[in-house]
Amino acid sequence: MDFKGKAKRLESVDISRIAHRIRCGEDHLHAVMEVETRGGGFDKFGRPKMLFEPHVFYRELEGSERQQAAATGLAYERWGEQRYPSDSYPRLGQAMLINADAALRSCSWGLGQIMGFNCKIAGYPTAKAMVQGFLDDEESHLDGMVSFIISSGLDDEMRREDWRGFARGYNGAGYEKHGYHIKLKAAFDKWQRIPNTPFEPKDIDRTAQNPNSPDDPALTTRGMVLRRGMRGPDVLNWQGIMERLGYPVGKKDGIFGALLNGATVAFQSDRGLVADGEVGELTWAAANIANPKPAREHTEKTLAEAGSTTILNARKAERALTTTEGVTATGLTVGGMIEMSAAASRAEGALEVGQRMLTQYWPIIVMGLLIIVATRYGKKILHTIKSARVDDAVSGRNLGR
């Protein structure tokens, strides 16, 4: 792999078009590109700009491969142990001889300096596919950067111009030490003073982004795998599909949260797919031909027989309440506590009774009160838990609990 392609430079209209996708201005994207790569995605040899990170390579390897890389200075445990060379490609070439995939995953690539191990949330199945996709055009660099921003939930910070929050998510915990948020703000302010490229949303050529027919709504993500934590129009599309098929997703907000994950797992389970909650090629294809979800008949009994941990643990708790009802940890019954209090009242005044009870028997009193509360409300709470579990099973949420 020589890392050389057409190396086409980005055009201003590309920035405006892709900025429209994230619902911000081109100045926002200019700021990130300038801080990460001074605005250019290729080096003087026409290769994608790249920085090989030995501490990441160390993390990506194990066993004899890690030992070999460490012995040759290609991998070390902590960032900053050695200075980086001006050109990382010779290091990358040596690292690829040890483990090519791990080496590619250990570099930051292109205009947005996306780490190879973040390839999937940038819209690529592997680090190698991402690098190959970056060889010909800086437009693909920017598109991957925006996919990463949306998938990481940083688009809100960008639109709010919360550069501190954006830098924390994009550059990691050490952002403040390196002043990334300050650099981003300064770059943004500079680009704010430069006229934008005239652009209208109608200028977008949608055929390249969505090669599917308009009546094929299930396959509009261009192959991107959706998973929990991602957000954006593709997630919103998937929420709508799940809802139409009868799987509860809650609010349709374009955020891949717990409810959508549960709906996805249920859908995959119903179709005989791997129920991992990730919306990949097979899940999209299944959704394209799916009918509404099948009816499920579940009761507390059937779930217990199927081994539901929620139902079984709730039943254990109910039995424990029944067998220990009214008994403290010391063996003193609640009734005994009441008799003890009455006897003390006959023998002494109210003040003395209170003092003695509090000083001598306060642990028992507290335990007794807890048991009274558990006796009165515990069974009701456990019944609610079991009912909710049955509802979940019928609706398809949380199939594994």
C-alpha cells in the first residue's frame, strides 16, 4: 500500500454542502480543519496527512507483537515518551510489518485527523477501508470527519460554538493542556471575518449520497453501521422504521439511545439475526422486507420457565419478605419492640423512655422501621417490577433480562 491516490483538493462549495448536512456554517468546519491539519488533507507527496501514535499501537497489540514493537521503539505505553518524527510514514511502514491492521488503527488520518480505530463511527468498516477512501479526495476526509462528529454527539457543541465541549470530545481529556479549545475559537473567529461561499441546499446532488430509489427508505445510510450513541438523520430514519414495524422507540429525536437499542435487538431476534443492536447490512436488508412485529404471548410463569433473571430474583425477594416478615436482624419481632416500649412507659416517664430507647435500642428501632416499610411496600414494588418485565417481553424490549 503506497498511500497515493488522486489527492484532489477540497472545493469551497464542498465545505458548504457538507456543513449543511451537520446544520452549521462552513466556518465551523474550517476551524476544525485548520487546527487539525492547517486546512490541508494531503502532504507534499500526495499522501493523506497522518500521524502514527506509538502509545496507541502499544494498546492495539499484545503478546509477542507488542514486545517486538516495543523493542524497536515503535510502541510504548504512555503518550509523550519520545518525540515524533516529522514524517510518520516510515514508522507506519515498519509497524505494518508487525501487524498491518493495528498499525493503520494507530494513526490519525486526513483533514480531520480521525484515528484509525474510529473508522466505524466515521462510516467505514475497517481502518484500511477508511484510508483507501481518503486517498483520492479531501471531500471524503471532510465527510468522514462530519460522520465522526455526528456519531460522537458533538454536532450540538459545534452548532452552539461550545469549543471547550467540542475539544473535550474530539481531542480527548488532554485538550486543555494543548489549548485546543482556544485554537478552535481563534480559527473560527478568523473564518467568521471571511465571506462564505454562496450556496443553496437545492444545489446538493443527492444521487451520490443516496443511490437507492425514493420508495426504498430502509437503505438510505450509504452502508453506515448504526449503533448505540450515534445520532443524526440516519438514526431518525431507523427510529421511524422500527416504529412503523411496531417496535417502541420513544421520542423520535435522531438519537440512538436505550429504547432504540432494545427495539433493534428485538427486531433482530425476531428475524433470526445476531441480536447485537447494531444496524448493519443484514439488518437493513431485513427491515426492507419486514412485516410488523409478531405477537408475543408472555406471562410471569413463561418468563420464569425461560430463566428470566428479573422474574426469578423478584420471586426470591418475595419469599424472603414472607419468611422474615416482622423480624429484625437480631431476632426481635416488631411486636416485641412494641411490648418493650409499652413496658418501659409504665415504669418510667415519657422523657426517660425516649432517651433509653434511642441510646440503647436505636439500631433495632431503625431495623424495625425498615422491615415495616419493606413489609408494607416491598411486595407491591416487586409486583410492579415483574409486571414491567412481562410488558417488556411482550413489546420486545430487553429480551435478555
